[in-house]
Amino acid sequence: MKSDRFLDFAIRYGFLLLLVVLILYFSVAASGFASPRSAAFILQSVAITGILALGVTCTLVVDGFDLSIGSVATSALMLSAYAMVILELSAFTAVVLCIGMGALVGLINGLLIVKFRVPDLLATLGMMFLLIGLQRIPTQGNSISAGMRLPDGSNAEGTFSAAFLWLGRHRFDLFLEKLVPVPVVIFLLIAIAIWVFLGFTRHGRLMYAIGSNERAASLVGANVNRYKIVAYMISGVTASIGGILLAARLGRGDIASGNNLLLDSVAAALIGFAVLGAARPNAFGTAIGALFVGILLQGLTMMNAPYYTQDFVKGAILVAALVFTFYLSARQSAGGKSQTKT
Amino acid sequence: MRKNVCKLRGIGKSFGTNDVLRGIDLDLFAGEIVVLMGANGAGKSTLVKLICGYHSLDSGDMELDGNPYLPVDPAGAISAGIVTVHQSIDDGVIPDLDIATNLMLDHLTRPNAGLWVHDRKLRQEATTIAQSMGITTDVRTKVAHLGVADRQMIAIARAMARSPKVLILDEPTSSLSATEAERLFALLDTLRDKGVAILYISHRMSDIRRVADRIVSMRDGAISGVFNDKPLEYDNAVTAMLGHAMTDIDITPVESGSPILEIRNLQLEADSPLINLSACDGEVIAISGLLGSGKSRLAEILFGQRKPYGGSLLIDGAPYAPESAGDAVEWGVHLSPKDRGTNAVIPTFNITDNISLPFLRSFTRLGLLSGNRQKHSADNMINQMGVVCQSAKDGINTLSGGNQQKVMIGRWLLKPCRLLLLDEPFQGVDIGARRDIGRHIRASAKGRATIVFVAEIDEALEIADRIVVLHESQIVGEHRNTNIDLNVLIAQVSGAVNTETTSTAL
């Protein structure tokens, strides 16, 4: 059937084709879009969101959801600033502290969900609130910057070390001098790691099985609770890495930054469902989803679209991708071969 | 002349290139129970879905009471007087609401229903309906707290509250015990006397013998036989359904080898009698009993899902006390659970990934899964089990029930084991696939002990060397599968013999 094959093709490659068309269009319409610098800029703009989105993907795979990632990232941001500026610790210690904090939050989320049977959305919503509040307590609600005035009247002695700022600001040479920022490299490394883990190891396969039918997965011998906890810990760790990179880029512990991180990264993971007709969470799709949003925003910005239209554009892509995933795939399976279940 | 309530002529339906129904003619008369038989994939469910408005038909005519009938959606079918009780019970009830609300849902959705809900009145009406169905539980109980059988009765009660002209039941007894099924049959008798036309879909011969006034066999989307004359020719109906005659199974019990599993003084309930049983190399044991006899519990204990109240287990002489399913698999104990939809199938995976799931570790090299080796094993198992599919990459949900079950059992045959447990392996499986599975289990039985948990005696007789009967957590009978006195066996299963363990022909 011709129409079936067309639908099949559209579901598989439609989103990637759309991405290619967009790139071609912007290359022609916006001068300067098709350049290495612009590409590096786009990658940089999506790197942190993308890292968080990869963590969300892991929780989506086990049919969970982590609402706390945004606040884990901002907590990591504040914690790293606090550790270096006020406690005067080294960059390395600050990074270890933040990652440990992310893992711990993930562990607590996981335990709340599997041991205390709190539904995932509610547990992580609670954790989100808790962290948003907690990160403000040590500084009495103020942002942290080098030399800030402390409550006891003295000034903070510590600074963001150069090694830490390197994480957010250094650019590697690639064809051009100082082209690829460190966060982009970290984003790509994490994307490859999670892609391999979910797609090509038995642990990833079992996590998909748990997300699809938890009871069946436990009856083939999978330790369902452990895998769920691991998924939330991965999510916590990636979120804290995102927070560290944000802190390193900003160079201060800004209480108000990172507001959009949660929504943007969840959107990227959900847009990822539509890539290659996967109709399920997957690392490759998530990375493409994040890029898609970045490319569209960059292109529109270069064509002088005002900044306040950005969220509207993101929302429109998300809705389109979801329709694409759920409506078209549903039609495909309904019109496809034998649905004859007796 | 009886009244022809529902008349179908030349019904056709295809999905894509697949013609699922090809020119079905069917008449349903008032006051008659028509049993529709068909192997998995014959098109029974599709036919039902057409009649009750889930699918639209591609060709043919339907008439209801002499008027053209063309439901646009399920609600249209219901208001026209055709009510269906579906196979999966949870489609029929809303677990989080109480019995009263569940029974009265249709009253709440009627166009002329008022804005306010009168709880007291609702409960009174619901109680009346419930009592007429023999449901005595307080109507304020949440449906989620009820057993499967009671939920099924509620789904049927709801259907009845609509006073239908035509009642369609899709495998209604698949999760009922014998006594509960008898309650349902008694109800069907009453409805038949009231002049309702009933279409009853089932695989179970015992059900069919009990209720059928007429049998219609379907095969490959067409009617392959109609049996009107009393006495009904059941064997011919099965032949028409399968397209070939069913050979009788002739089991020669094997001389079993050394014991593999030993169950010593096991207690299933706090104060229940002790169970002693051993399962030997090469032997297939069927443990038979009604719902609630303790056979599921025994299976759970053997697979590490539950702790016994007392006693011990030995495998190859070593004490065996599994903590979890993973633990049991490590010991070489494999269980294919009952209710494959809930407990076994990973709906988003294809056949290969479903088969290889328990043994992913053995397909892993340097931490990465090898797709080729998985596919190779899966292809192998598909051939051995005779799974009908286009390729090992087909989604599991494109398979019919019988083929899905073959995949689920094949999953556990992928690696050799010491003890294979099959809990209701023939649930929702047509007789052809059932024979395939049984044959394969017996053929591969060497090198392990096999225990099959089945409620139906027919199924036990088809597969086992030895049949053990459980009743109320106690072994009440043990038979070698040659010349069994069926009357004794049936009496033991139903609990009519409640003496000390009676052994025959051992």
C-alpha cells in the first residue's frame, strides 16, 4: 500500500527532514547562520538543557518523571558558589560536592518512589520545592558573588577559581581558534554515554522493559526497585552537572538563573519521542530535540524575531512533536498489519 | 417461529491488506445461546467489535429487530440494545469507584440524567440490581477491593441493567472458578428464558457443553460450520474450527529419573496441612485445583515471590529458599506466569526482545548487547515453538494470543533449567496452539523437572505424566496419567472427597 509506506516514511524521517529543511531555510534567509561560529553558539545554547534532558530521558524510560531536575541544577549552582566563595574550597572539591549532592537527591527521590510508594510526580515535585527553599537558606536569599558582604559584616574572601571557570568558558580549537566550548563537549560525551547505556546494554534494555510492564520485568528477575533508583540518580547527577556548568559560565551563584531549565529539558526529551518514529524516550532523540529547539530559536533570533516569542515557539514545537508521535504512530498501528487479537 | 433479533449478512472487514472477516452470515434468535468458537486470529473479536460499534464494517448489512443497524460508536450500540461484556474485565469496571456507582454509571450518562447525584437512591437501585445477580457485598465497597470473579459479575450486572436485546460475552469465564462460573451460567439460563439473544464466545469445552443451544465455528474470517441439531456435535465443531480433525493425545508416562525438586512439609497457609512432593528429572507434573486451592501460591513460593509458612525446599539435594525471581532464575528455576498480559508481555518490545529478556546477560559481550546473537536464538525458538509471525522483529502485539503465549513460554526454554514452572500456560490459547505447546514441553522435558499449574482437568490430562490435585492448600489426590478414573479426579478437584490423601494407581 502506497499510503502506508508514505506514512511509515513520514513517521520515521519526518522530524529529521524538517530539521534539515529548517537549517537550509535559515542558511539562505539569515546571513551568517551557516557558519561554524553560529553552530558552536547553537550547541552552547542547548548544551546545559540537553544534559538535563538526557537525565530526564532515563527517568522517562522507567516510566517515571523527575520534576526536581531544575532545582537540582540551581542547587548545584548555589552549592558550587557557596563552596568556593564562602567556604574557600578548591574547584575540584566543589565539583565533587555538587555531583554528590545530585546523586543523593536522586537516591532520595528513588527511595521516596519505590520504598514509600509516593507517586513519581508528587515525590519529585516535593523535592523540587524543598530544594528551591533549601538553596536560599545559607545565603539568606541572596545571590553569591566574589567579595560579597557576609551576614557577620565581613566580606567573602574566596573566588571562583580559574579551573572552575574553565569548565564554563574555555573553548577548544577546531578548524577555527577557540570554537567549541567545554559544555558542548561534555554534553556530547554524556549523550553518547546515555545512548550506549540505554540502547546497547542489558541494563538499558531492562529499564525499557520496566517502563513498559513493570510486573513482567520483575518476573523475569530484574531488580525493578534498584533500576528505578538508578534512573533517578542518573537524573540527579546529570542535573547537577548542568548546574555546575551554568555556575562556571555565569561566574556567580545567581539565585534567579536556571528558571527555564526544567521546562526546556522536559520539552527536549518529549520532542525526542518523535525522532526516527521511536515513540518512546531515547537519548538520540533527546539530543536532536534539544538541537531542534536551539536551531529554531537561533534562526528566528537572527531574523530579528523578538526574544519574548521564544517560549511560544518552543511550545509550538512541542505540541507538534507530540501530535506527530502519538497521533501518527497510533494511526500507523491501527491501520497496520493484523490487529487480530482474540 | 422464533424471533430473529440480530441478522448479519455478508460482513467483511479488513485491516490494511489483511482480510480479517470475509462474508460472515449470522443470525441470533431471541431466547437462544449461540456459542462462537474459533482459533486465535479467526476473527471472533473483530466480529464482536463490529457488532458493538468499536469498528465500522467495510461491507455487508446488519439488522436489529428487522431494522437496519449501523452503530457509529459503542454508545450507539448500547442504546440500540446490544450490550457486550469484554474479555478483559477492567474494561468493564472502574476500580476506584464503589459498586453502586459502577452499576449505575449508565444512568449517570443518560442524556436526561439530572445534575445532582442522589446517593441514597443510587445505592438503593444498585442494591436491587446487585441482589438480582447474587452479589451480596455492600454496594459502597470499592470495586478495586473485590476479587476478579466479583468484578466480572459486576461488569455483567452493569450490562444487564441496560435490559439488552442482545448480550455478547467474550470469554467471560476465563478468570472465574468453577462455582463462580456456575453462578454465571445460572444467570444466563434466566436471561435465555426472558428472551434475550446471547452470543457466547469461548474456548472452554466445559462451558460450551453447559450453555450452547447452537455452535457456530469460525476459521480464517469465515463461518466454517454451524451446529444446530441436538445432540450438538462438539467434535465436529472443533474440527470445523481447526480445519482438520484433532487427534487424541496419547500420553505414555515416562519412567522418571532422579528427583530434582523435593518439597518437604511445606505449609501454604498458617495452619494448613503439610505438603510433600518430589519432581523428578524428565517428568511433567500437573498440579490441578480450583481458584483458591493454593496452586498459584505454591508457584509463587517456588519462584521466590512469597515465603512459605513452614517446611523446606530442596533442589538437587541442596536447600533452596529463593528471595526473589532473580534468585530463583540463578538456581535454574524458571516460571512462565499466568495472565501473560499483566505478568509477562512487554508490549513495546518486539518478539526477539521479549524472548531474550530473562537471559540478556548471556547475550552481552564487553557490556554491550549483541543483536545478532539475540536474533539467532529468537529465530531458533520461533521455529521450535512454531510461532506464526512474519519475522522475529514483529511487535509482540501483532501476534494472536496463542502465538504470544508460545513466545512467553519459549522465553523460558531459551536456556536449560532444573525446574520449569508453567502457571496456566493455556490461558486464552486455542486448542491448536495448546497442542503445539504441550507437545513441545513434553518433547523437551529431559534434563529438568516440569510442573504445570492448571485449573482445567482436560489440560492436565493432555500434558502430564502425573497429576496432583490440590484442594484448600492440601494434596488430596495423586494419579499416574494412565486409565485415570475421571469421576474420582473431578470429585477431588471440586473438593467432594475430603478425606486423607487418596492415591490411585500409584
